Amino acid sequence: MKKGEIWLADLPQQSGKEREGTRPILMLSDTKVGLTIIIPFTSSTQLSGYEYTIMIPKSNENGLNLDSTLSLFQIRSLDKKRLIHKLGNLENNHLNEINKTLKELLKL
């Protein structure tokens, strides 16, 4: 698993506004303790105007079947057992934008 891969994953039920259910996720980091660091996608394009969100159009390369939004403030860890299968790879221009936005969001 590598940064920039898009996987289908089963996110556990949460409370509040956290993403849950079977959905695409963006892989940020793989760890040696059985967890991955991810950002879940949502097909809600209404969020695309909010700060720290990035709209990702569907493409053959990324494997998304709908235009989707990444809410970077939804970053979290996920057990690798919840990964179902790889869908594709995020295009470099979007990955560069995510890297820049994460630095700003996390004050790095």
C-alpha cells in the first residue's frame, strides 16, 4: 500500500459527522502496526466549497465511479482488515494539492 492509492474500505459506524460505511478512501500512509492513515471520500459535491476540501473528478486512473470530495479534516487511522480492494491511483496534480493543503491544515 502506497500513498496516493485509492481503496474501497468498510469504515466503522461513527457518531456525529464522521464518514462511515463502504466507500473509497485515499491512502496517506501505511504503518507497521496494522493501521493505515487515510482520508475518506464522499460523493457529496456540496462540501467542495468548504475550507480544506478538494474535489476529485472520476477517472480511469483513480477508479472512482463518481466525482467525489476529500475533506482533509476527516484524516484518521483505519485497521488494514477494513480494506476491501484497490480501485486506482490518485493523479499527481491532486496529490500535490493534497500535500500542500495538509501542510497548511496541520501547521507543518
